[in-house]
Amino acid sequence: MSMVDPSIDKLAEMVDSKYTLVIMAAKRARELTKPGVNLKEREVSTALKEIARGEITYEKDRG
């Protein structure tokens, strides 16, 4: 059982690589640090949970 919720393995299945996952979480966490955003937990935790719920997605640039 993973101590991290959501588990990294579950999150990794939702993207094409762990690198993509890290970039997605970092970008969203950075957005959550802006003034006026009130959170009950850390920004990265919130970002990972949003990714797990499918609220944050990505599209690869094929250019």
C-alpha cells in the first residue's frame, strides 16, 4: 500500500512518462501559489490530486 495518495503508479498510468507528470504537477502548483488561492494542503499535493481526478490534462506538441 502506498503512503502517497494518489499513488505515483496510478498517476504514471495517466500520462506518457513520469517526466510529463512532474511538469504537469509543477506548472499547476506554480499556478496555485498566486495570491488569492486558499488551499488546505500543499500546492503539489493539490495538483497531483487534480491530475488523478482528470481535472488537469495535457496535449503533446507535435511540432
